[in-house]
Amino acid sequence: MLKINRGCCLAFAAIFLAGLLAGPAFAQTKGIIWQEDFEGYAGEAVFPAPAGGEVKNGLVKAGVGFKGGRALAVDSLKVNVPLAAGLAEPVWVQCRVKAAAGSRQLNLNVSTNLFVVCWAKPVEAQKEQPAYTQLVVPYYDGYRIYTPLKLDDAEWTTLTFKLDPVRHAQTTWVNDTVMVGECDLPDQPLLSVSLAFGGVPDKPVLVDDLSVRTVKPADLRDRPLYPAGKPGRLFRFAAMGDPQPGLENYNVELHQFRRAVKQVNESGAEFTLILGDLVHDGKVDTTYQDLAATAKSFSKPWYPVRGNHDAPEKFKQYFKSELNYSFEHKDFRFVMLDAVGGQEELTAEQLAWVEKEFQAAKTKKQEIVVCTHVSVWDDNLRGVSPYMQIGPESKAKLKELYKKYNALLMLSGHYHRGPWLHQEEKMSYLVLPGPAWPRNSPSSWQIFDVYPDRVEMYTKQVFLPYDDETATGFINIPYQSWVNYETLRTGKDVPAKLHFPYLVQGPLVIKRNVR
């Protein structure tokens, strides 16, 4: 793979830019910083190295381009593009590539003066798996997301990168699909972009339509990060499962919670629910302090319940003075119930308090949402363990109360799976994942839009735009891979233990009871 100079030297920027402007295919169109479509060359021409770049065995050929025009067949190519100082709008980098016939391999590297944005590299054939190329995107301190890049010798692959110097974030598309988004760029000025391509020896890669611009490519769908909401919406709130820094990697999980907080603030949510296990090591004060300090960045109120990893006294010290409490928002009552599993029964006082809250909600004609760490619904592949269950007597009593008072929704975490949905006697049970490395589920938080007749839930993956109707999969962070929702729902080509028919991707619509 080619090595790229990550910091484009400003000393030669003016000379280099002048060289770019003199290129045969450069068009000084508004918003175009640099582009090359190779159509300005006659016959089969040798492609000259751009200023500050490198070319090895590069020939511009006719009839082989993206739309039948010209393209560059090259063993290796490197291009450096300087950017204007103080840039305050997104930069779009796009290229079209095709592997040489029979090679199905491509080396690609995209970087800025700040950061390596992505690279693609060949993966050798292994047991029952042919050779392929994977797209690699770093997202935090050496951690990377790997996505298979399906190269077709007969088809072009379009790669697009959005670099946002204001939000300090990058997004990567393969053709029209967002593969990775919301990855961090350092909080520094964006000064340059570098692209490099390399084919397999004696099998050059085809490259076409290179561009660096400040306007979105016209043929690209840039999905919004959050749903816009529909007419008649009453309010929006956010919810997430276990933040739990220390579950796998303390710094990564704290970083992902920090990312989720930032996204919640941007989404317009009026408050946030956190469904327990705010920490992993419940004996260490610094874990509570770090989580509390990060949660202070919420721009609107946040309401946690205790998880089994959260020591009761430390939870009250750092997060909430009460283990059982409620709050009202417009025509909803949120009942925050301390239930942490291990088949531990709720006390008589807790159950009496729950009924008192339900009665108050009924009097005020409020919808009831119950939030706990562990769900009353445990008839699923995770709930079979006593560790995952509320005590049987408490479970039966709560279900009785839900039915008696026409409760709408129960939200829980604990599983590090989801979002999982179960509906029983007009009660909807939702188990939510969180930002802390859920398995076979998106690392995410959920958006709830409340309307007079319904509640709509959307999944916001921390590394992708929100899941709309076109979303087909998610990044499975613990295994750094891409997973299809339908595969886990249907059980096709997955082991029985990974078959989750209750997995939903959203938008999920739950009809309201009280109107």
C-alpha cells in the first residue's frame, strides 16, 4: 500500500495549486477546489504527475471510463490538494475506481493533514472465503471499522467522503450507501486532502472522476442525521441503554457516550432517559465522576435509573438522590423504577409506590411509560437467565398493574442488545441497546417522537445517520463489521443463538392509549 504524507506542506501550496489549475481537465466551477475527469487528453496519453504528487505507469485511455469516456489506468497514483485556510464548510472528496480484470484488488488511501480518513486493502483468501478488499475507517484512538468492499471487475465503485471542519466529523459512502459516518476529525483547521491509489503489480487500477469540492455531488443522497419530525408532533425525547464505560474498553466507551450526548443535543430531544449501568466498576468513584462529568454536557435534563453495576449509594451521590422517582412531561408520566435483575423481588413499598404513580397518571389522563434496567418481559433468548430477570412475584404484580392502568410502554436496557420489541396486552416492551458495545445490535441511542395518536421510535447509530425506511444494517462495533438487520430477524445463515425475531430497526410506531 502506498504511504501518504498526512500533512501537505504549506510551503509548496501556492506552487502546487498553480500546477493544478494548469491541468487539462480542471474546471474553475463554483465550489470545485480540484477535479480531474481525464477527458482533456487526446489518444492514449501518459498522465503527468501533479505537483507534489506521484504517478507510476499512468496512461489515460479512451473508452474505459465511468460513462464510456476516458479514465486513468495506473499502477499507483498520489494526489495532494491544499485547501483554503479557515475553511468553514464541508469538503466532499469523490473518486470512481475499478479493479483490474482478474485482480479484484485495490489499494486506496485517503487522508487529511489531520487524520487518515480511510483506506482499502486486499485481504487474502482464507477458509471458504475468497480474496476480497475491505474498507477500513478509524474512529477513535487506533480503533477501526472494517467493511467488505464489493469490487466488481465489470462495475465502477464510487467512493465519497464528507469532511466537516465545523462538526469535526467525517462520513464515508460506498456508491449510495453510507458505510461509516460521524467519525471524528481532530478539532483543528482542515488544510489539505491526499488521495492515493495502487493496483496489483501488472494489473493497473482504473481511476476516474476525481474531485475535491465544497458542494455535495449531485448524484449522492446525503441522509439527514436525525428525523425532521412530522406535523402535529408534541415533543421528542431520547433514550439509551447502558453507557457502562469499562465493559470492554473504558476510554472508547466513555468516548462513545460523549458522542451520543453531543448527538442528543443536536437532535432536538427535550430530555434523555438512561436505562441503568451508567458505570461498569461500581466500586470506583472515578467512574461515576467521569460519567457524571460527561452527562453535564446534556443541554436538556436527563433521567437515569440504576443498573446492577451501579452501587445504590453512589448512584444517589452522583446521579439522582432517589432510586425510585417519576416526572411528568406534557401528557406523559415517566415512572423510573429501581429493578436490577438477579431475580431480586421488588419491595412492597416499591409496588405500592408504582400503583400510586399509575393512579395519579390515570387521574390526569396521562400516558404511562415505565423505565427500569431489567425488563418484565424475559421470554426471549437473553431473558432465560435469572441474572436477566425481575423476581417472579414482582413480575406478575407489575404486569397486573400495567394491564389495570393501561400502561403504554416499558423501556429497559441490561441486555446490550436491541432494539427488541415485544407487545403483550396493549403493553409494548422495548429493550434498548446503548453506545457501549452491544452485540449483534447497533451501538446507538433511540429517538422518540410523540404525537397525539402515536409514538414513533427511530434508531440513531453513533456512527451512521438515523435509521429511516431505507436502512438495511448496522455497524457491529465489538466485531468491527457490517451486519444486516434482516439476517438476524429471519435467522438466515446465522446460528440459532443469533436469531432475534424481536429485533426492530425503526421507524417503529406504537399507538397511544390516552387521547
